[in-house]
Amino acid sequence: MKKWIATAPLVVSLLLLLVLGTQGWSQSQPLSFGVIVWRSPILTAQFWNPILRYVSERGGVPLQLKVAPTGPEHAAMVRRGELHFLYSNHNFIKENEESGYRVFGRAQGDAERGEIVVLKDSPIQSLADLEGKEVVFPHNAAFLGYHLPMDALLRKGIQVKPHFAGNQEGAMGQLKAGRAVAAGVNGVVMRAFAQRENVAYRVVWSSDKYLNLALSSLPSVPPETVKAVREAFLKMADDPEGAKVLAASAAVLKQA
């Protein structure tokens, strides 16, 4: 990714999509900005807060980061429409569609894959070797980290003992600690985690590619507010100050 940093590893540019606001709405306090739960709340805040401060100042729209403790809790917040802005894919889950979030930007760059991974020295060589074994997943709402890997296993008739860690890096941490023989993960997040934590691993299975996460807003947020936030994100990497913020956030994850 080339220009704007998403929660994944690199710098990205935004592909703008059409967004139209509908209902009237008045801004009397900071607007909530929810992000998908990939990492611990602390690391997520360290990454996102400087970015949101910049976007708030440049766009003139105060934004406040809202991080759920786990993926399912984030999905529930999306379902209830509690977040004004999102960087997530949980708004595309069928039961969350009624919340009506509207995409206004998407990260360009390498598409994401779901993966099943093992430690480099693991005896596991194929999906068949996972029969009856303990496999850790982020949570049961994770598209790349659970739905795709589990579908691949079930299609081959492979039964595993699933465990849930709460978020992507939680699952990776359990794999690293030897609490499971394999993990279902987002491939992009796994690569970043492995670099930061010095984890040698192998990919046993990989899904097709899927679009990167989207920036979305509630339909009640006025179009001029959405436009201001969108433009601030879009121009961030071209502004020297914005570029410094992006580099610093990338360094938090050791992905610069």
C-alpha cells in the first residue's frame, strides 16, 4: 500500500467511492471512530490515536477512537449503529446490514487472504494433519481468520478442536506459546506480528484474495462531514506533517 496507513502493515492510498448522506444530524461532541479488533486495545490506540488527531485537525471534525475488547463486541457495536465512522468489514456481515453503513473509501494495495499457519518447525504439513488437533482462531466473527479457514477445513471433512482468542494477535500469541498447533489468521496481520515478535512460521493453507477493509460512515452523518474526513485521510500522506504521523504509527508495529 502506498499512501495512507490502514491497520494492516503498509502505507496505502484511498480509492474513493460514492457516498451520499441522508438524514440531518448535529455535531455536539466528538464522533466515534471504530476500528476492527486485530490487536490489543493498547497497541490499537497507539497506532490509531495520532492518525485520528491529525484527521480531526485537518478535517475540522473531532474524532474519538472506540475500541471494543473483542471482535464479537466490535461486531455488536456495528450492529447497533453505535459508531459514526468505521474501519472494518463487520458492517458487511448479514445481520449487521440494517445498520446501513456506507463505504466512502477503501485501501488500495495488496488484497488480504485468510490463512492457516503453523510454527516453522511444526510437523504439520497439510490440512489433513490437523484432524483432531487444537486450532486457535481470533473469534467466530472473523471473516479471514475464522470463516474462510474453517470453511476450508469442513469442505475437506477435517474436524479440529477450535479455540478463540478474542482478536487476531491473541490467536497468534497462543500459536507462538504452543497452546495450539495451528492458527487461523489474516495473512497481512500475521506477517506484521511475526516481524515484530520474531516468529518463524509457515502457511499451510491460504484463501483467495479479498478486498482490503473499507472506511464507512453511518447514513445519519452529514455528507459534508463525511467529505471532510475523507479528504483529510486522502491528503494525509502528501502533507509532510501527515507523512510523519503515518511513519510514527507504522513504527509502532515495526512495519515502516
